[in-house]
Amino acid sequence: MGLLSFVKSAGESIFGKSDEDKRKEAAMEAAARKQAEEVRRLKKAKALENHVAAMGLEIEDASFSVRGGTVTVRGKVATQEDSEKVALTVGNVADVDSVDNQLEVTNPEPEAVFYTVVAGDSLSKIAKQHYGNAMKYPAIFEANKPMLEHPDKIYPGQVLRIPPIEG
């Protein structure tokens, strides 16, 4: 018999969707998008948890959650310094614009000041600004380990801890 040709737009319409089918399909697609977003949020939270652990920062009963660019961190840490380092480690990651630090500190101590690096900054310049002595830059460097690997490797937009020091 061979190939027969037909008018594509003519004939009985059996492939079209009813309004009810369209609503069901839209609801299923919305549910799939929501589920995919939840999977992305969980993956981001796990990646942040792994990043903090890789820095050697320990959190008892750690819990990370991500909503948009905000990360909430819960758990328990030994010191205020540990709490601040966790927040900085998480906050200095691309796509994170704020950290809701809900960590419980076992041994509270005075909080550090946070400083956002600008172009032209150096640790000695920041130390001069905050401590009145450029030679106290090692205090800032030590306070930001392990996030900082070298005193000369800071970048604009990076947030640093400026701990209180005596004298």
C-alpha cells in the first residue's frame, strides 16, 4: 500500500488536553520544581557543612539550612571565636549573602568586630585602623585562620574577624 498523506490539522483531536488534565499537569510540574529546589537547598547545606568541617571547625549537633542567600547555622561550639569562625567560613562562600548564626557557645567571651575588606587594604592597614598599630596585624591573621592561609591573601568583599586585644 505505501505512504498515505493526510491534512495534519484535520481529523479528530485526541492529543489535546482537557482543562482538568492541564491543571493536574501544572500541579505536578509545580510539585516537581518544589522538590528539586528542596534537593538543591539540602545539597548546598551539606556542602557548607563539609566546608566548615574541612576547615577543622567542630560543631556539636551541627545543622545547616539554606533559604535563598541566607544560611542558618545551629549547634554548639566551645568558644565565641569558634562561633565567629564558622559564620565567617560560611559567609565568605559565593552565593551566601547572610548568615543567621544560631550557634550556642559553651564558654562565652567578648565578640569580635567584623570588617569587610576594601580595595587597597592590607592586614597591617586594618590593624592600624582598629588597634592603632600596624604591627599588630598578626592578631588579625591568627584570628582568621584557617580561612586565611597567608597574610597577603585577602580580597575586597571578604569579611574578617577583628578580635579584641589588650594593649
